[in-house]
Amino acid sequence: MRVAIYYSNNDLRIEERPVPKIGKDELLVKVAASGVCGTDVMEWYRINRVPLVLGHEIAGEIVEAGKGVTRYQKGQRIACSHHVPCGECHYCNLGHETVCDTLRTTSFDPGGFAEFVRLPAVNVKTGVYLLPEEVSYEEATFTEPLACVLRGQRIAGVRAGQTVLVIGSGISGLLHIQAAKLNGAAKIMATDIIDYRLDLAKKLGADFSVDARQYKPENLFKINDSRGADVVILCASAESAIEQALKSIARGGTILFFAAANQGVKIPVDINELFWRNEVTLISSYAATPQEHLRALSLIARRMIKVDEMITHRLALDEIQKGFKLVAEAKESMKVIIEPQR
């Protein structure tokens, strides 16, 4: 089978590998669609571990079920999780399933940028989701990123009546805008440096959109009764974005660090100014549970979260270098999907 091997953002090579052999309780999946995630192009995070086969936002068809698999069968259309928690450890019992040791060590074999992947038994047990007829393979690739967004907003406590500031209007930002709207946010402001993304943010539910290079907290105070945002969601990696978040949060508010920052970035916090008497909370979220994946897929199926119009590029596996360039440059592209069977 063909696989795309990652050596760097500018060096992805198509190579041949044997189709994975599955064992007891495992599945073999023919990958129909695999989304390119922003973390896939986070080169500093991966460069010391290359070569790699990336790709975790996948949907496809089961082509073989191992002995012992009773819940799934050949021909079924699925989305699946590359990371799954054990459900039994200290972290899982406290509701922090996404920092579980099992979740951090589970994955696909080899990765979603390949014609076929093997799902280990632990993934098959809790990380496989049957696709409703009305959900296409391409739409199903949004299951994982949307699940992560749902978890982040649950942890941040996004609810009706709040003002939400979303810094960065890429895929995650646009999903956060839609989810905040669904959670009843009263006002949503979005920022970005690309006009195309700002326009799409307005189209998908933001009440206000501002160029991040011109954004000042006063922009928010002006439309929010001289208050900051109840929730600020950071979907951008620049240090300037973090500074904007810290200056834009309201008393009693929560800043959600959703996107990874650039390497080595520190949080410039004046403890007294930000925290003392203000009850401000800084939190982070990572990945998602199987339950959040199921909810995400349900929202996509019911068209309560719009994902199809976020897809800007559909590329063959041979074109993956172009796909990575589009995502890394983050200009007039949004969701880039690789279709390995083309």
C-alpha cells in the first residue's frame, strides 16, 4: 500500500509498505478521508521523531475484522479515535481521561495518511464510531477535532448569556464559534489576520470579527458594556495572542488554552493584577473522550455544526505535500482533506 512518510513540513515522501496484518480483536480499515490537522504541521514537536506516518482525523470502511470482533463487520463505514483512554486509572476516575497513560500511548498503525490502517484492540473497544448514512467520509473527519472542541468548552464552562472571544479563526476557532453559539453564548467575537477567515467566522456564527493585528481590548469593551469576555478561547499560537487573551478577560472569567503555543513561549502574568480579587481561571484541554466523539458525530449528522462548507481542498495522497503547505501557510484555505484511495 502507499503511505505518506513525514520527514519535515517540506519533505513528505510517498512510499510502499505492506498492508498491516491484523490480530485478534483488531480491525483493518481502508482510509477514505484523512484531515490535515494544524498539529500535523507543528514541525518543532515532531522533527526529533521522524520519520513518521501522521494522520489522525480519519474515516473509512472496515475491510477485515479479526477473530473476536463481534460489534463490527466488513463493509461498515466508520470514524475512529487514534487515542483512547483506559477508563479505569486514577486520571480517568477523576474525569481527566485525556491525560491517561493509555490514551497517550495508543495510535493507529501506521497513521491516517495511508491507504489502510490497523486499529489495535484497545482502539476497537471504545474508539470506533459507525457513520450515519447522511454523514460523508469527508464530514466524518471533523469528528475528532469537534470532539476536542466540545471537551474544551465543557471544561471552560461555556454557557448561555456569556460573551466569548475566540482568538484565531482556523478550523478549531470556527468549530469553537459554532459550539459557543450552540451553548447559548450571547455575544461572540472572533479574531484572525486573514480576511477570508474573518468572513467565514461571521458566516458561521460570530457576531463580530476583528483583524488580530488591530485588535485591542477596547474593541471588546465597546460592544460588551465595558466588560471583558467571560470566556477567551485561544486557538492561535503567537505570544501576542496570549497577551491579548490576558488583557481581554473579564472578572470571574476563564481563558482556555486550546492551541499549542509556539515553542518556548511563556505566559507573562502579573499575579496581583490578573488573579488577586478577580477570580480569573487559566485552563487547558487536550484531546477528547469516546463519549465526546459520539456527541460530535451526532451534531455533524444533525447539521447542528456545519462542517462541509469548511472544506476547501480535497487532495490525493500524491498531493499531500501541497496539503501540508496549505495548512502551514494558513492563508486562503481551511480544511484540507487527503483522500488516499484516489
